[in-house]
Amino acid sequence: MSVKKVKFTAGFAVIVVSLLALVAYSSEKMSLYYLTVSELEARETEFADTRFKLAGKVVPGSIIHRDGNRTVEFEICDPSNKDTASNNRAIRYSGVLPDTFRDGADVVLEGKMGPNGIFAAETMLAKCPSKYESQSYDEIKASYE
């Protein structure tokens, strides 16, 4: 085997190993757990110092604006759990609020659990719970009568 072929093979191997390491590192950093409030309640100790996504529904009447409306504190619940008062989760979010953020909105938050049990959200996605749901033909027809 010539020297050129050895250098080419070694260089190619270094590039392939570097790319594989980069992909493995990136996927580890980008993958986040996605939990509901009930799932977090059951597995809270596992996620003490871990970033994850938390999904739930904003509890009506729980929104409190602070710091000139830059910080908002509220509670979310798991909409599938009928006993919502027992497992509400306190949230603190600082940043620009989505236009669709309001009481009863479904939210997906990304952040970490704080030492005080409050979820410190760094990003928030919110959608209006019923504004975009489709109506049946009979409901649309009745609204025009």
C-alpha cells in the first residue's frame, strides 16, 4: 500500500469518526424528555437537574404578571387527570408571552425544576384550547340562522 493511500485512508477515518462524534453529541444535547404534569409527579426525582419539556393546561385564575409583565407565574394541570387540584404544578416564565397564552390554554414548556419545586421555563409554546377546533356542518349552519 502506498503512502498516499495510507494518508488518504487515515484522513478519511478521522473525518468519519469526527462526524460520528458530532452527531452523537448533538443528538444527546437536543433530545429532551417530554412529560405531562402527572408523569412529572410520578418521576420528579429523576429530573432534578435535567432540562425537559412539560405539557399541561393553564389553570384558570392562576396567572400572575410580575416585573412589568416580563415575568409570569401560573399553574398548569394535566387535563386528562380529573383530580386536577391535587397535582397542579407551579411555573415561572420570563420572556415574551405568546398571543394565545391565557386561562385554559394548552402549553408546552421547556426548562428545569427549581429547588423550590417551581418549574423554571425558558421557552413556552401555547395554543388556544378551542378557537381553532373545527365545527360540524350543523353548528356552522345554526350560527348563520
